[in-house]
Amino acid sequence: MLNKQLFLTLSLSTLLLAGCSTTHYISITPQADVKTIALSNERVINVSTSTRLSNAVGSIKTGINERADIFTTNDIKQSVRDSVLSGLREMGFTPEQGVMPAADLQIEISKMSYTTKVEALKTVATLEFELKTTLAAKGQTYKANYGSEKVREYGTMPYQQAIEDDMNELASQTVTRLLSDPNIITLLK
């Protein structure tokens, strides 16, 4: 009986020292925050997205030895494309209407990360989201990079919803920067 209690105590102690390990699944759905204006386009606007990233966003390790891996559950390429098209329509563009050859807006999701480091018992998280774009229109090619970064501090493991909200805020800011670029607007008009 004493051996069972000792074994149980040691097992529980080991679990507490090992920390908790979990997985957070998030959905990235950026929302462009653009002004409704009466812009119009002469040419069809093709929007394509690509990425070499996997669905692994990053991981968390807290000062009290909690651990979590973060993965996306949706197709980030499709959600960024949908957000850009929605923003263009809100600005007054009609991407599917116009003459050919089309204006070709290629967007690469080049970075989507959530990394942490421990400072004493505090966890410092760095969140990053970046897009690389190439726009070919009116006989010109325009290339630009857009990125957003956010730093958060935690005492314990952040909730899955908080991580999803923070990553969506970054993705939304980045898509908004792309759609607010005067060079992009000029070439699409």
C-alpha cells in the first residue's frame, strides 16, 4: 500500500514538473479595413495567392513549463485571397469585370509565426505576418513587401481564442497595408 502511495506521489510530481502540453488550432481569416471609395478598374484583376508555409504557426513555452503547438485549421491562401478581393470590392473595384489582358496581383504569404522566449517567469511572444506582392499591370511590374509584428507578454498559457484573435489582427493589418498602397491603387485603376 505504501509503495502505491509513493508511486502515485512521484507520478503526480513528475507530471507537474514536466508541465502541460497542448495544441492550439486557429483559423486565420483576415478582414481588410479599407474605406469605401468609388474607384474603378478598366482591366480584369486576377488575384492569386501562394505560400511555402505549412499549417504550423509556432509554439509556446511558458515560464512555468507549459507547452503548446499552434496550427492553422483553414486554407490561409484562400482566406487571404478572399480578404483582398473583398477589400477591392469595398473600394469600388470590380475585379471580375474589365478588358483583357488582366492586371495580375500575385500575393505570397511569406511569414506567419508565433515564437516565444521566457524572461524570468514571464513569457514574451513575438507574432509576425508578412506578404510579398507582385502586381503586373499597364505594362509595369510593381513589387512590395508588407508585414506586421506584435509582441505580447503572458504569465501563463494564453487561451486559444486570444492567439487566434492576435494572429487575425496581424493578418488584417497586413492585408489593409497592401490595399492602402497608393502604387497598387494607381496600377489597378
